[in-house]
Amino acid sequence: MQEWLIGLETILQAQNLFLLFLGVFIGMTFASLPGLNNLTALILMLPFIYDMPTIPAMIFMCSIYGGGIHGGCILAILFKIPGEPQSVCTCFDGYPMAQQGKSAEAMGIAFTFSSLGGLFGVLVCIITAPLISRMAEAFGPAEYFAFVVFGLVVASSVGSSSMLKGLIGACAGLLLGTVGVSPGSGVMRFTGDIHILKMGIQYVPIIMGVFALSELLKMLLGSGPDLGSNLGTLPKWTVKLPSLSFIKSSFKTFLRSAASGTLVGFLPGAGATAASFVAYGLEVKYSKNPEKYGKGEPKGIVASETANNASYGGAMIPMLTMGIPGSSSTAVILSVLMLKGIQPSPAVFQNMPEMIYSVFAAMLLVNFVMFGQSIFFGRLYLNMLKLPKAAIYFIIVVFCTVGTFSIRSSIEDVWIMAFFGLLGYGMDKTGFPTASLVLGVILADLAEVSFIQTVDSAGSPSPLVFFASPISSALLIIAILLLINPLFKRLYRLKYKMAS
Amino acid sequence: MFKNIENVLCLGLIATALIMFLVSLNFPAVYIWGVPDPNRPYQAEAGTWPRVICVVLAILCVLRMIDKKLENYTAKTDKNEERPHAANIRQTLAFTAAVGAYMALLVPIGFPIATMFFGLIMVLVLDKSAFGAAKSAAVISLISAGVIVVFCKILYLPLPRGLGVFREFSQWLIF
């Protein structure tokens, strides 16, 4: 209880409240612009947190993340343009409702259930994260290594059309993480006597290049939604909140979507987009009138918006307790903690309760703030669409350059960012998931240290040493099953083809 | 076009993994967590982990190349693959060149001057209509001024100030 009071006291300080409001506003603004998303917002705000203390920085970033997931529904309903990939399912029923002249109702449903779904996910996070962290206290290096492998395999299987491509991306990330000083022995590796490589390749230039610069290239080459799209006259901004009877009748849909959203959010690499698709699919499956979906069924919006916001809390659980990010956005938030010299682990719950409970309090409050902001500032977000395309591209390039340069005052880092921008575009075009590469880079140190500690303490390089404990065995067996699953699917298809 | 690039990427990764594997064999035998212990049957060294990753990466790339070959036999290729318009390609090349020039000029001419010029070039590259360009130029000038003030004056970030006369100009302008 005392931790909660400390967390509340921290969040209610004027500076932190301001950062929370600002973070939600920035997140929602980016989510309202086609082609940009909460990930872009998180990346572009990195230069501002370098000099901030850890707690305000975390409050700011978590608010951007929450606001960003929420804001994508506005464009999805009004223009059938998902401001965020996770709002694609909101388009299915939101846009038909808007065409039927019910945009105010659709908007009200989306805002209400986004906030309720977000609250559900955050409450699950608040309840389970301390329990998981207590369980994780008993984890040794073998369990941590198994968690990293499990996370990378799940991320590779969810985020890409081909699991092999995801795994290649993850391994390339792990290999990039070996450049620089070896943890433990202090030996310089793969530096080629280049000064900047002696300190290792920073993950911030990689994140900025792969996620922000490559997105600009994609938009310019027309393979993504472009900024400055001609949306015509902006509609009148009205929001009609759903009645209590509608909320009651949608309770089952809400519960199903919130639970599936939180669970999918927890899985590494899955994120809000997968959460909303899973929840929408479940809703269509369990509905008595599945034919109504896609034609303006309000419960379709309930399912999509509840699930993508519930994934916010789910994705934060593995990040806060074990330092394993559940999505690209949580990977950026993890990089903020690492920039501040904090490696999330169970010990953080013991040693830094103020930070943890301030983050929890901020995550709770974010849901109320974004509900209020979306109703009162909705018109403002729409007006952001009038910003010139050149201005938005300019802001992104300048913020990325400043963010990368400022880490260690090095222009080489800026060139590394540019290289990864081009690489990210190439990876995207060839279907290699960039998120796996970034997860690999971020988890490289944790993976290496836990691998070496396990092998060293067992005194054997045999892979069997990782199966010594039940937890690591279970995780590795699940990972292996996930790995061989596509092979069995292909064999089954081949057999079916031959039989027919 | 990108389908062949995938194979090239896989081959490039295999070559990189092979080179890194060979380089890691020459790392000094400094053992992790202390000096060599003769009583232990095995001790990891600085090159152990990179070698493991190199082997796994090379195997995955080979598997992917085989997988792609099988895909080519079984799946139909999509001949109507969306190709970018020539105008989009020209605009992207101009944008990439502008970003490259901005990064290259950042240290010699300093952040404030490079940023102002970059903003104006962005207008020329991305906004074609006369009215759009004028509006963009006005908005970008305001944003440039805001960005320079926020990063240099408020956050005191250690950004490049330029060399020689540009340094003096930057000092006079903002620092």
C-alpha cells in the first residue's frame, strides 16, 4: 500500500501530470496522422528524455504509448484510414457507421471502450507484474536464456509471413549486439579498430533508422499510407457516448476482447494489431449475427478498440518484470530504461518501487486522460491533417538526427541510423520483420550473459544444460514446437495435395 | 525485383557470419568470469557466443534459401506486384540525397544553419504546388526556429556548431 501512495504522490506532482497530459496528446496526435504511429512518436521524443530523471521520462513515454494506441480510431472511423495498424479492425464497422450518419455514436463507442479496455489491461498488469517478478526472483541464467529464446521465437512467428525470416532478423540483431566490448571478459570484438564501434553499436540509431526513416521511404515510394492525403472537407466533430444499456449488452464482448487483448499483448512481438484481429475474429465467431459484422455493427468497434488498448497493459508485463519487450513500442520504452542505466528485472520491483508504482499510476491515469482528451481535443487532432507533408518529414528527420547525435555526440551514429534506415526499408520490402532485428539487438546482452553463465556453471557446452530446470525446459520445448509447427503444416499440405 | 534481393541478402548474411566466425577464432583467450580453471572441463571465452550466433544465422539463411526455392515451385508468383511510380522514385531519390547532404553538412556548417537549409530543401522536394510550397516554407521556417531554440537553448543538447565562419555564425545566432 505504501508503494502505491508513493506512486500516487509522484504522479500527482505538477511536472509529472503535465508530462502525462502532454504525452497522451503527442501520442494521439501521431496516431491521428496517416502513416505515423505511437512508435514514431516514442522514437521522436527520445531526445527530450536524455536529461530527464527516470521517473518523469517513464511517465512521459508510457503516456505517449497509451495515447498512441487510443488515437488511431479517429481516422479509422471518419476516413477508413487506420491511423495505426491496430485500428484496421475499427475501420470494418466504424466507417460503415459513419457512412450511415452515426459517426458520433461510433466515436463515442470507440473512446469509451478504448479507455475501459486500457483500464482492464493495466489492472491485469498491476496485479500480475509483482507476482511474476516474485516468481522471476527464483530464475537463474538458464531460465533467462530460455525466456529470451522463447521471446524471439514467438516474435518471429507472429510478426512475419515466414518464421525463418523473423529468426534471421533476430539472429542478425543478436550478432550486431556482439560488436564492442564483450561483457565479462572485456575483449574488443569486431571493432576493426574503429573508435565508434569500440563502444558497441547503440540501439537508438538502429531503432530510429529501422522504424522511423524506413517508414518515410515506404511512404514516399507509395507502399504505405501517405501523409498529406487529400481527405477533403473535415467533418463536424461530435461525440455521442454510448448508453448504459449498450455498455451492459456489450459486457461479454468487452470481457472476451479485453482478456484476449491482454494475453496477446503479453506475447513478445504480437502487439496491439494482432490483439485487435484476434478479438475481432473471436467476436465474429461467437456472435449470433456474424453477418452484421463489417457493415456497421457497433460491437465490432467494441471488440477491436477494447483489445488493442488492453494489449497496452499486457505488453508492459514482460518488459517491466524481465526486461523482455512485448512489442516494438515497449522495446523503445525498454531502451529508455537502459539509457538511464536500469535493466528491468525482479530486483527493480524491490529496489525501485517508486519508479514501478509511478509507472503503474501513470498507466491507470492515462486511460482517463485520453478519454477526456479525445472528446475535447478531437477537432484539434483532425486539424493536424492540414500540416504540410514537407513539415512532417522535416520534423521526423531532424528529431531522429538530434536524438541519435545527442547520445554520444557522434556523427558516425547518425550515419549508422541512415544505414539502418535503408536496411529497414530493404528488410520490409523483402518481408524480413524489422521488429525481430530490434528485439535481437536489445536482448543481445541479456542473451549472451545468461548463455555464458549457464554454460560456465555447468562446465559443458552441451545444449542439454539449458534443459536442466523445469521452467527453462518448458519454455524451450514450446519454442521448439513453435519452430517445427510450420514444417508440419507444410508436410500436411503436401500430403493433402498428393492425395487429391 | 525484391525477390532476388532476398537471396542476395541471405548470401550476404552467410558471408558476414562466416567472416565473423573466423575473426572470433582469433579473440584473445580471456575467459569470462575469471582466469582459466584447469579443474573445469569447459569454460566459455569472448568468442563463444558470437560463434554460436554465426552458426545459427548461417544455418537459418541456408534453410530460408531452400524454403524460397520450394516456394517458387509450389506458389504462383504475383506478376501484378505493385511497382512505385517513376515520379515517386525521383522524389525518394531527391529526399534521400537531401537527408544525406544534411547529415554530411551537419558537422561542417553546424546544426542551426544545416537545419534551416534542410527545411527549405524539403519544401522544394516534397511540395510541388506553388501555394503548398509557400505554406510549407512558412510552416517549416517556424518549426526550424522552434526546433533550434528547443534543442540548443532549452535542452542544451551538445549539437554540432559548425567549423570556422559557420561556428562563429552559429554562436552569434543561437549559442
